[in-house]
Amino acid sequence: MNPGRPQPSDDIAAQSLRSDAERNRERIIAAARGVFARDGLGASMASVAREAGVGIATIFRRFPTKEELVAAVFADRMDSYADAVAVALADADPWHGFVGYIETACAMQAADQGFADVLTTTFPTAKAMEKRREEAYEGMVRLIGRAKAAGGLREDFDPSDLVLLHMANAGVVNACGDAAPDAWRRVVALFVQSFAAPARATLPASPAHEDLYRAMLRAGPEVPGATAPGRTGKSSKVATDKAGEAD
Amino acid sequence: MNPGRPQPSDDIAAQSLRSDAERNRERIIAAARGVFARDGLGASMASVAREAGVGIATIFRRFPTKEELVAAVFADRMDSYADAVAVALADADPWHGFVGYIETACAMQAADQGFADVLTTTFPTAKAMEKRREEAYEGMVRLIGRAKAAGGLREDFDPSDLVLLHMANAGVVNACGDAAPDAWRRVVALFVQSFAAPARATLPASPAHEDLYRAMLRAGPEVPGATAPGRTGKSSKVATDKAGEAD
DNA sequence: ACAAAACCGGATAGGTCGATCCGATTGATA
DNA sequence: TATCAATCGGATCGACCTATCCGGTTTTGT
């Protein structure tokens, strides 16, 4: 009956972890949840350790890489994400369900900087998380089909548009942070109105499926958000061609 | 007539720089233009130096901080940006001018990763650049007024919506990079359709002016983008993670 | 041609990050 | 209670970043 006993019928998840180890594991996840939500995935492992009240090594012992910690932290959030699609599919009104999904998912991005990044990044090594993502994607395709059939959604809407929506929303919540915590609502409302049927005009083609996948792979590295003072400027150059250059 | 002579009536800009120094200064700016455009503001000073064929110290001698280099590099890009507003105001058709401005500005973001961030960040120390930004903003307010008066633009459109648009577009171009270089066009087209009058539904309130300013201040630090896509293939371990970036 | 000032760039300082090492500690078992 | 493996956490590694230092080189004015 003692928890942690090596009995086969014991509690699953934590397989034979010493009691203090299991306690720390939960502390770490709880701390990481808060830190990633507040500072995004760019938060350092050290800051998570500090928040959890454990040593840095303790984190890496339980989660050999940062990516694994991220996967552990966001596992249940991805569940909620997949659930949101299921809830939307259960809605009797296809368009209402579609809009509800969008608002729920974007609200999740706004409430958790880390999750905003997760939705626009793929983690090939975190199979469980990617599985949820695919489940959600398949549900979204059906959701879109229903909404189109019911006439609420414009016919040229593509599943990839939801990915683009999340990228755009991530840009807004990342840039605004807590300075303007509700700005995303207006952006999302504008998007939703542009999704409504009938289409006001034709759209440029959607990006290819695999291009978007590569884009999400590429995003992996880092996420701004946190660092402080040393601000640097940014710049751009324009040099080449493209679009309307001024002279 | 020799350039660089200490004559008072000499060429302005470069005040008495030795010929080789002036040559390097231009090389540095040209290199930084390309590097920032390709890799975003997260690109390191070392990579700029390498591209320019000069030493790191040479860059910091001419531009004491990275922010100053950025300001120097983007000065003309901000001019083009302000020009785009002027061009839009000169358009006989207010709505056409409004849409043209949006497409031009967003195209500039897509063509230059660094500029995408510049548009969503303020640089209090770079006064010239901030002046251009304000000029552009004032022009945008007039542009919006004209477009509303002509009936093309929905009445509840707010100038801050253009800032949000740029934040959203930055999110898309940052996430997509060169993997899906045209994805932004579809997003912008959707936005434009949602801007068109008549409004399909009311919108959540706009963020407060000063909140958006604080958000743009806060955005400063870093920008991902840096690391190359396929890279890291090498040995095992560490593949992922960040690093460069960002920052 | 020549000296002095201006300039160059590699090495280095000092910071952060992810990740690892190792001596000290603690929990589980008998 | 005694034992020992499992665990802990601070120190440390290596890589990268911005920024500075300093000995060698180049431009400039006479």
C-alpha cells in the first residue's frame, strides 16, 4: 500500500521513484508551469529550479533535456487543446462550435506564453504531444468541413489557416505580454469576421502543408519574452528587391 | 576635393573619418543589412563582422552598441516606411491607398525579419527612428480618417489596430521564415477583408494607447530566427535548443 | 621618407544558457 | 539501527552573446 512500492499493480506514472524524488518531480512541473506561462519557453532551467526550490541538477536528472520538461509540462494542456476540438465538434451549431474553438484555443495562448509557443512549434521527439496535435488537427478538418457545409464558414477556408491564426495570435500575445493582456481578443474577432461566409474576396493561396511543417520545426530554438535590460535594437534592411521599395 | 579632408565644407555625414575607416563603416552597414534581414535581430555582431570582412572590434568602434548599429541600418528603412504612408495619402482612392499601405508595410516586414520586429518595438534611444515612427503614425491616423469618410473602412477601426496587425504579421513571418515565405499574404488579405465596411459585428475594445507603447518597449530583447534551419545535424546531443537566438 | 595619430582585429572579459560532474545527504530495507 | 543505493544541489563545462583591451598595421600631413 505504500506508494512507490515496486508492485506491478501500483500507481502507474511514477515507476518506483523514491518519495523525495517524486515530490520534487511534482514541484518541478508545478514551478515550470508557472514560469513558462509567465515568461514563455525562453525561461531558463535555472529560473525553474529556483522557483521549485530544487537544484538545477535535480531537474536535469528527471528531465534530461529542456524539451522533455516542456513536453511533460504541456502534456495536459495539449489534452485540453484536443478536448476543445471535441467540444466544438459536439456543438449542434457548426459555426458556433468553430468560433468557440478558436476563442478557446487563442485564450489558451494568451493565458500561457509558453503554450502560445508550443502551438507554433513541433517537437519531433515528444511523440505524445505530437500525437495530440495531430488528433486535434484531424478534428479541426472535420470542424471546418461541418462549418462550411452549414454555410457559416467561407468556402476557401483551409485548415492551414488555423495554424496561421495561431502564429498571428502568438505574435500578438508575445508582443503585448501583460502590458495589453486583452489585445488578442480584438485581433481574433477580426479574424473570425474575415472567416465568415460569404467571402468578400478571393485569397492568396495557402502555404503548402509541408512548408508549414518545416516552419514549425524551424521555430524551435528560442522564444523571447523574458530577458531584461540590455535591449538592442532591431533593424532591417530591405535591400533586396521585393515589394514596393521607395525609390 | 579629396574626400575625407578636414575641410568644413566637406561632405557631411562622415566627419573626418580616415578613408579606410569610412570604407569599413559602409561595409559594416551593408553586411548588417543583409544579415539582419536574413537572420533577424538575433543575429550576432560576430556574424555581421564575418560577413563584412572586418574584426569585431571595428564594428563596436564605429557603433558602440548593437542598438546603434541597428538604428543606423534601419534609418532608411524607416524612411521608406514613412514614405509608404505619404504615398497612400496621395492616392486618390482612400480605401485603395489604405490597403496599399498595409500591403507595402507588411511586405517590408516579410522581406526583412529584422524590420518585422522593428515595427513592433520602440527604441527610446534612437530618436531619429522614433521620429519617423511618429510621423508615420500621424499619417496613418489621417489615412484611416479618409478611408472611413470614403466609406471603405469600418467605422470602429482604430489606429492601434494597425499596430496589432503588425504584431500579428510579425508572428507569422517570424514563425514561417523562408519555409513559407508567402504565407503572410493570405493572413494580410484576411485582415483587410475584416477591415472593410460594413462591419460584420462589433469588436472588443482596443487596448489603451499607453499599454501598447509599454508592450512595444517590453518587446526589446531578442528575436529568434537566428539559427539556421537544418543545422545541428552533427553529433548527437544538444541538437535542439536555442542558442542563438535570441534573442 | 617619416613620425604620429588613427585604425585594425584577435584575444579576452564578463554575462547567460543548457547540460554534466561529484561529494554530501537522505530514504528504503533488513 | 545500520547499510547502501538513490537522490540532492552547488560547482563546473562548453558554447554563445555583447563589449573591451591592446599590440601590430595603415593612413595622413609634412
